[in-house]
Amino acid sequence: MAASTEIRREIWILGVSPGLGREALLSSYLEAGGYVCRLGQYDELETGRPLGVVLDVSPFSDDGWGVLLKIKNSPTTWDIPVLPVFLSEKGKVGAVFPVAGFFTLPVNDQHFQDRMAVYGMTEDAETWDLQSMVVSRTGEEKISRAVAALGFEVVKGYTGKEALALSSIHPVYMIFSSQMLPDMSAFELQERLRLSPYSSNTPLFVLLKDVMKNGEKLAMSREISHLVRKEQLSCEEFLGYLRRKE
């Protein structure tokens, strides 16, 4: 029998400094799930084209939020799926944040339309009257117009609590949320949405400022620290998130 010529694309781990070994446990989890993985660098993404990126955004990361912004700001890499995780100082997997995707602001209209089509989020809007929610302290008029152009009625929430209340009254088809809301992060909003039977499967897309100061990045990392529910996720728990991501 001829040898298989199938190319197994890799999953890369980013946001982890080389030489410290913080990626070891995460790598063992990925390998146990049958994935080829390695510790990568952003500068190699354009030519390497991994299957996806698992990105550390904890306070111990190597500029995890900065790496995410670079990925999602560049047309050469912004289509690569990113799964944010929280790794402890010693590399234990403390939390996984499987949001539907990321967009940087101001949104690129053509890229936005293309990605929504790839995600399969536009087909039902042509048949049904559907609502989508935009959650931001400012209302984000540009992204609201882009969502409306896809055929959705736009509902706005200005805090996480308001978004939770609105979604419990009338479920929406998908949600776009600023990463930092006045009362919680988008990651916390997603966790709380998943506790409700009306919104447990609602896709949530995160909106990022295209430029962040170091203080803002550190604040976001600290904001998600309280979402670490236990000392360490098991391999099975982690792979469950990854499978849902696919």
C-alpha cells in the first residue's frame, strides 16, 4: 500500500515565551487529541499557515493580547482561527475561551461580510426576520451598520448585564461584544450566556480595539483571571473545547 501523502497541518501555541517550558502541558493535551503542535512565533504565521492557534492571554503570557491584535489586524493572518486560553505561571490550563471569532475596530466591511459568509451566518437572514445584538458602551455604529447590511435587525446593549437581560427576554441569532464592557469582559459575558437555555448556543464575536496600550492589555488579562474556576483543566475537558471550536 502506498504511503499516505496527506499533509497534517499544525496547531501552534503562541503567547508563550520559548525556553520556559510553559507550553509542555498544553502540548501534551493537543498531542493526546491527535494534533500536531508546536510552539510558534507570530512572524512565522504568514508562511507557516497553521490549522489554528492556541493563544495564552493570561497575565503570564508573552504579550498574548498584542499577538491577537497582530493576527486579527493583518489580512494575511486574520482568517486563522484563534482559541484563547489561560495558562498559569507554571503552564497549567486554567480556562478556555471558545468565542466564535474576533474582529478589530474599525471593522473592515468586506472582511466582515466574507467571514460571516464563511461562518454560515448569513443564509438564514435571507429567509427569516432575525435579530443580532451589538454590546458596547458606545453602540459601535459602524459594526451595527455592517450587521444590518447582512439582513439582521440590530438590538443594542450597553453593558453585560443589559445584554443578559435582553437575551433572556428575546433570544438573538448572534452577538457582537466589545472585549471590555463597563461591568464585565466579553469572555465572562459568554460564560454567563451559556448558563441560560435561551442563549447557551448563541455565537459571540469579540470586538477588539486595533491599538492597545500595555496597561490595557494587562488589565484585560487580570479581568479574566477570576474566570479560572479550578486549578487545572483535564486533558478531556480541554479537548472538549477544542472539538467544539472546530
